[in-house]
Amino acid sequence: MLLILRTLPMLRTAFLSVLMLALLAVSAGAAATHKSRTHKTAATAHAVHSKARSTAVRAAKRHTRKTRRSAARRRVQSHHAHAIHATYTRMRRHPAPMTEAENDSPAPDAAASAQPATDTSPEDSPAQAPAPASLRVTRIVPVAPLRGSAESLARQNLRTDQDHLERILNSQDLDDRIARGMLVPVPTSSALSVNQNLPQDRRYCRPWTASFLHDLARAHQQLFHTPLEVSSAVRTVDYQKRLIGMNGNAAAAEGDVVSPHVTGATIDIAKHGMSAREIYWMRGRLLALQNEGKLDVEEEFQQACFHITVYKSYAPEPPAHSPHTPPRRRAATPPPARDNDGADSEPAPSGVASRGR
């Protein structure tokens, strides 16, 4: 019995020792786990902070580069605008001598619009006249791109001013000029199409521009058997203002030097789908016509098109008859129709172009 009583304290001490060791082991494991979790959390926070800081640095660098590019672009545009204005002013003060073809340019729009539509016959239509010899050339040689310049844009504005072409302000002004026959539809055919995204009321151009399109498309189809596509034609000043906000390459809408599209004499011919031979042929023919003073061309690459401003000298109106030349016969005017109540009603004009809406 005494032996058992002496043994119990020893067992109790051993049990308590084992229990204390187990508690110490559990505490040490918990401390190690907590330390590991703390270290992992700190590492994750540091990684997140580093990523956020690097993202902020990259964003700041991008903003700086964008700001510098915008400032450089504004400086270039400002310099380009000043150069165009200076060139335009110099051309106005010291105009170059006009060529023989330019001297044959007709009177202002008002005189042309005042002439009755029945005064011209199909034989007198510019579209029926033979195409210029420059378009009938079939030889194709590599030609450098016809890049635009400040002098070219200034010359386009000066020549359209000399042709007495007013700027078309808004949709109402555009509708009025279409109704008076000052603008005619783009002459679509199997040789010439219009981009389907172009609104119907902007598929119009000046009559001599339509003659040029007819001749160019016919000569191109005879050689390549594919149609040309008009991607842009007449614009209004209001539309040009909106276009400037969407396209940094667009010319000004107001001032001395503006986009000649607002006069209706300019069209864009798309280059997409053209082969290298077709582009060389276009460059050669357009450059020849430009050297003859009949048009000005700028080859654009951002929109991939030929920007062409055609002048009245391309298809001048026939001169007034002299005393030795009998006047052209006017078409007979039909008698006025009568309504049911017997009152006369004015016949519908035959020369008004269709709105195409």
C-alpha cells in the first residue's frame, strides 16, 4: 500500500509534465502558423502595392506621352494652318498667269443656274464629249504618291474662289442648290459606284465634276474591267465641323482656307481593292490632268483615297453664239395643263435633279 501511495505522485508529476509538453508544442505550432500567415499576408499586400504603383507609373507615362503627342500634333497643325494661310495670301496677292484652258472658265453659278434647263441638248452634255487625251493613255508606269501640301490646298481654295463657288452652309442650303440644278447626282453606272454608307443627300457634285467622273470611270473600266468607288462627295459646313471632331486629318470648315468638299466640286475615290497597276494608272492620269490645270489631286493614306478637286475648266460651258453662228434651238415648251376647274397650272420643271431620298 505504501508503495502504491508513493508511486501515485510520481505518475501525477509525469502526467503533468507530458501535458505541459503537449501544451507547449501546440502553442509553438500555433505561433509558427500565425507567423507564416502574417508573412504571407504582408507579402501579398506588398505585391498588390507594387503592382498598383507600377500601374500608376505606367499610366502616368502614357498620359505624359499622349500629352506630348497632342501638343506636337497641335503645333504641327498650327504650323500647317499658318503655312496654308500664308500660301493662300501670297497666291491672292500674286496670282499666277492663267492657262488657256483656265481662261475659258465660265461665269459664276448664278449665271449658270439662271439658264433654262431646256437650253441644252444631249449632244451638248459634257458627259457626251470625248474624254481628254490624258485619260485615253493606256501606258502604265510607276508613279510616286501624289501627296498633299499646303500649296495644293491653298490653290484649291483659290481656284474655287475664281470659279465663284460658294460654300454650302447646311442641309437647307444643300437642298436648295440641288433643286436649282447647281449640284447633280454622282453619275453611277457599271463603271462607277458610290459607297453605301454615304447618305443620299451627299451623293451630289458639280456638273463638271460629274463629267470628270464619267470620263475617268469609263477609261478605267475599259482598261481594268472593274468599277471605281466614290467614297465622299459634297459636304456642308455644318457636317465638316462635326467631321473635324471625329477625324484629325479633316480640313477646316471656316476661314480663308477650308475643305473644298463644301463647294461640291471635290470628290474622293477609294483606293481599297485597287491593284498596284490601277493605282499607278490613276496617279499618272490624275497628275497629267493636274499639270493641265484641270484639277488638283491629293493622295490620302489614312482614309486610303484620291482627294480630287475638279475645276470648271475641265468641262467649260459652250460660248455664247456669235452673230455669224445661229443660236441653238430651244426645246419646245409644252402648253400649260389645265385643272378640272379650267385654271392653268404651271408645268413641272424638267431639269430639276432628283433628291434621291
